[in-house]
Amino acid sequence: MSANPHDHAAEEAHTGPIKNPKQLLVAVFFSFVVPIFAIIGLVYYVVSEAKPAGTNSPLGGLTEESQQQAVAARIQKVGMVDIRDANRELKSGEDVFKAQCTTCHSAGVAGAPKFGDAAAWGPRIATGFEALLHSALKGKGAMGAQGGGDFEDTEVARAVVYMANAGGGKFPVPQKPAAAGTEAVADAAAK
């Protein structure tokens, strides 16, 4: 006979479950086509559950007006450009105080020092003008940045000086910084 014994059981152990081309086609079908249909079914299930019952529109059962509001909210601008006259006259500290600061600082709302209260303003004035201005520009406690207003930094600084001086401070009123081109013209005229 032969020198190598041929074990039929060992040969079957090394072969895979696919023994003919028909089994290969069935395995390919179940491996690729069935998962694709499962994914399509899951997507359909997820999408169909997101709609409110009884509606076919993508915006659900909203009225036409609320649909327009929803669309407007989704496509609103991310930012704005506010063009201002650079040469406009800056508001005084009193004007800024009346427009923005009086709501809280006249009544002492949320711990804000009352206008003209030397006892409340004393410790704050002791920290210096820069600290007061920083608090006004960046916000502190319940007060938002710039007190929630829409003023230039110099105008906010004027309001800080107005309130602090009414409370016993002696800060000079800030002036509008000169433009770079204006300084060069002034220097040339002086020479």
C-alpha cells in the first residue's frame, strides 16, 4: 500500500462549509445583499418615526405661519455687520447711564451699587478706574458685558466715570482716542 496513510476524517476537518458553487452563491447573497436590505429597512424605520402621525410634510403638522417661522429661524444670519459713523459724537456718561445703566444702578438691582451711594462705591473706587472699566466691559456678576448695551468702549468708560464720580470718585472723563492718521497730520503741522 502506500507509505502515507490517508485519513479521510482529517481531510474533511480542513475544508470549509462551502463545498460547491451553489453554496458559494448563497453565502455571497446572504453576506452582502441581505445586510443592504436590513440597512435600508432601518433607515426607513428611523425616518418614518421622526414624522408626527398623520402628516406627509417634512415639517410635520405645523401651520403655514409656524412653518415659515421655523424656516426663518433655521436660515437666520450667523453674524451681523453694523456700520457706524466713525466721526459721530460720542455720548456722554450721563446719556449712557440713562440709556443703559439706570435700570439696575438706580434701584440697586442684583447687588449693583446704587447711583450716588458713596458707601457702596467706595470699595469699588479703591480698586481703580481700570478695574471698574474692565468689569463694565467684560461683565461681572449679574451684569452682562457693557451692561448689556451697544456702546463704544469710550462711551462705557464715560458712564463708569459718571457713576463712580457721583459715588465719591475723582476720575477724569475719558476722551475719544485720536485716529492714527490725525496724529500724523498734527505732528507734521507742528514741525
